[in-house]
Amino acid sequence: MGRWEQSKCFEKDDAVLLDSLSDVKKELKKKMKKKSGYLLPCLSENDKQYIDLIREQTKQLNQNNVTRTQAYLQFYLQYPEIHWALLGHMVSRNVGWNMTDLKGELLTKLLPERDQKAFFSFLERGSWLIFQDVYPQFSVYDLSVRGSKEMFHLLPFFYTSTFMETMWRYFWRSGDSYTLAIAMVINEQSYLEKGLIQNHHFKKNVTGTVSFKMYEFLRLNNILFPYYEGEKAEKASLVGATSRHFTSLHERILFGKNLYSILFQREEILARVLKWAHECPHTGSRKDYWPDLFNDVNESLPRSLYKRRVKNCLLRKGAKRLYSPSLKYAWPNTPHEDTKSRDWFEDWRVLDYIYKEASFNGEILNNYCKTLETIELAVMAKEALLLREEE
């Protein structure tokens, strides 16, 4: 049953004109007061067809991390004014690498299979939820541009927050790409808070576990943006940042702002990251950016004890590359239950995040290299402990 099939609706008036953030603030305050008695707009037959089409397209593109990641990039290439699409693409690549790490050389030796599956389920659900929320917004924008008429009255039928409906109307009038991008960071993280972080199942089986605390302790949550320094570079350079306090909504929003700053506040970095993303299709394997260190074929001997292979992000002499599988060989597609979560928007003061300062030095290489070496040591320590227990 479509969401438009209801007994009451209101005839859509001309769109509210939002030319400034002070107009946005007034509109959001008004929506907070009206929220309990909110009615959806009435729809034309064309509107209903658009909604069905967008739902089906979103479903087709939301099959797995690879299809989502590619869809974000394709949208950005078509509409580069929508900055979040590229940010979402690059972060989604990192989610894919985190997914395949769970079946890769190192984490399979640290995490029991139960935790591997639980962590993947957590990452996959979050990735699915964000795409389910954001891609219909992109599609409605595309519809608006093609028809030269804003169509944001359709957004409530995809359970888009009242906050984002307001921000899209503001962007349509202002063309303010920065504010829309940060609004989307606020929206997606707030949406995840409701649908994923506060979910009882994931609190019990993922974020509340010893393995998750180890995951944070080992600093496995690096977000990497690869790019080529020159035309014929064999190995990608990296910028990025390390996420801490993942379960804090406040910290995740600030982290998203930092990532945006790294990507969009230096034109040469943006151009090079985009060039790399365009030339290197996403497979989920870390071989995508460092084929000299990672391989999607396992070169190791089965059951052999692990020996250190990495120093300063380079292979030690004679060492085999680290196994990093492609997503399609690591995890099958996962069916998801549809969500009709309650609108997270409750306080217009979330706009304050748009003005907060962001740090964007982007230095990540040393931290990432240390992370790899730390994980190697953890693997060797675990294997040594198991050997002692067997003696």
C-alpha cells in the first residue's frame, strides 16, 4: 500500500520561500509546533508514479555496499553541486573495506566468526539505512532539476525528516552547497542514531561487546581518501581522519564535518580524490588503493603462524601481501526489513552544527601504518597465547 493512500491530506500551496538561514530557523521552529498534527500533501497521479519509480530504483541500487557506493558517485558526477554525494561515496568505500576486513588476513585471526557476522550485520544495516533515506532525496532533486520545478513535497512519502525537506527547499533557492552538505551529515547521523545506534539488538551484540571495544582500542576506524600525487603514480597517497567515540551522535556529526572539510576545502585534494575514485572502481578490497600491500587472492599458507609483514605501510622483504577479498566473495547480499522510523527532528538548534569550526589537516598515513602494525602484534599475541594453552 502506498503511503499516499490516506483519508486526509492537504492541497499543496506554493513552496515556502527560504532565502536565508534565518528563514530556515523560523520554518523549523514552526514545524516543531505543528509536528503532532502534520498532514501529508495531496498527490497527483504523476506524483504517485514518481514515488513508485523512485522506490523501485532505490531498492535496485540498495543491494549491497558496491551498488550503493557506485550510485553515490554516479549522482555526484551528474550533480557536483550536491557535495554529500561524493562524501557519501568515499565514506561508503571505507564501509566496504571494513566489511571485507572481517574476512581478510588479520581480523579473521582476532575475531570469532560470531563477531565477524555481527559486525558485518551492523555495518550493512547502517549502510542500507542511509541509502534508503538519502537516495530518494537525490531522486527528488533530480526530478526537480529535470522539470525546472521543485518537487520536495514528495519527500515526506519517503519518510524524509522535516529537517531535510526544509534544507532542500533552502538549497533550491540559495544554491548553498556547503550548508546542504552539513545538513545531510546532521540528518544521516541523527537518522542512524534512531535506527542503528540505539537499536537494542546492535547495542547488545555489537557496540556493547568486548570485541567492539577492542576494535576501537586498535583504532580500526580510519576513514581513508586515496588519491594520486602524479599522473603515473603506482601507489595512492592518503588523506583522512580517525573516528573516535563512534556511539556519540555529537562526535559523529563533528567527524562528518571534518571529513567534508578534508575533501572540499582544498581544490587540489578534491580533484585528485575524484580522479582516483573515477579511475578505480570500488570492489570492497583494499587492493583498490594499495595493490602492492593487499591482494584479493589469499597468498598465505593455510594454518601457518602469522609473522610480521608490514613496516611503515610497506611489505617486509619476502613477505606475502595481506589478503583483502572483494565484497562479492566475502559476504552475500543481505535482505532487510523496511523501516518507517519516526522523524528524528525535534530541535531546531541542530542548525548550530553548520557554524561549528571543523579541523581538516587530513594527516592519516602515520596513524594508519601504526594501526596495521598494532593489529599484526595483536594477532601474534593471540596465536602465542593459544599455543601456550595447548602445551
